[in-house]
Amino acid sequence: GEDLIINPRAGGIFRWVENNGLSTRAVDLATTSGANLVPTKALQVITSETDRHLIVLGSDSLNANGTARTGTIDPLLISFSDQENLLEFEPKATNTAGSLRLSSGSTIVAGTKTRQEIIVWTDTALHSLNNIGPPFIFGLNQVGANCGAVSPNAVIDVNGVTFWMSQTAFYIFDGAIKKLKCTVQDFVFDDINSTAYGQISVGVNVDFNEVTWFYASAGSDFLDR
């Protein structure tokens, strides 16, 4: 609960250990002593709540023999560690490590925790990831199509309700997916730089119950709206 897990998108996974003090740098998890088949690259990492698995979204895959990581990201692969052991990723009968692969979309865009579950967006769909216990550990369900997230930072959970921006609309998930009513939707999507989608970010102002998306207009390469 005090250590930091850090993942530059499409880069390695690093751990900073609080007990080692501020003068100690974060280290690559895959090269840490005792690491077993820890992914060497990822699109995003997230920890599950009560069961405390390290979940790697967009993990690099295992080789054909299952003895090493390939170093090449499978953009739809989800790998998860043994419970309470983020150095163990080899699936065994004696642990809870494993992997799942999404079937919709071309890449995982984002993931976040909400209401006792983890939800994962690809570029086209939304999936729910839940701990269902042995032997499969995690169950994966597609809960929506044609509602993918536009960028890793375009999703936010506020008190168990999730908001996000797709390529064509704004959405809300509170157990069911709904389009968010927006009087400026046409204004936004008719004047947006699609090559700068990855920069789009969302923030919340809790004092006024407002969610705000920042995006680049068609004439800008940087966030200006």
C-alpha cells in the first residue's frame, strides 16, 4: 500500500519501495531478484482492490515455450500476477497468476477501478474485469460496443460513476452505458485534431460536480480547448 508501481506507456514496469527511502530510485520489476516472467513492456498497470493482483494491460506476450517474455506488446493481452506477489507471473496450479485476451478492438486504450470492478477500454469497446476466484481467477465481459475511449487520460471515475470521451461522443457508466447529453458535442467533434487524440485529458472539479475534457482543436497540435 505504500510502494509505487510506475509504467511509461509502452515501456517497462518499475517499482519504487517506500521503505528504501527517497534517495533510492525505482527499479525495473522484470530485472528484480526473484522476478518470474514479469512483463517487460506494458500499456498500463493497475492493481486490483481487495485481492491485490498486479494487472498489466497491453502486456508483452510469452514465447512459444512459455519460458520468457518476447518484448513485443500484444495490445489486447491482459496479464496478472500471483495474489500479493507482483514478481510472479508464471501461471501455475499453485498460484493465481494468468492472462486474458480481449476480443474486441485493436488495442487497449485505458483501464480504471470503479465499484468493485475494473473496467477496460479498447479503441472500440468497454469490458468489465472481475475477480471470480479459482480456477480462472478473473472473468472478462464485454459491456459495450462502439464506445471505446479516445485516449488513456480521457476516462475518470467519480464516486463509482465513470465518464469518458470516445471518438464521437461522451459516455457515462453507472452499471449501464449511456451517452452523456452534451449541447456542444457537434462543436467539439467537428473541430478536433484527430492526430492529437492521445493528448486528450479529463479532470474533475468536485466543488461544482463538473467533469472537463481538454483537447486540441483542428488548427492546433496541442491542447487548446
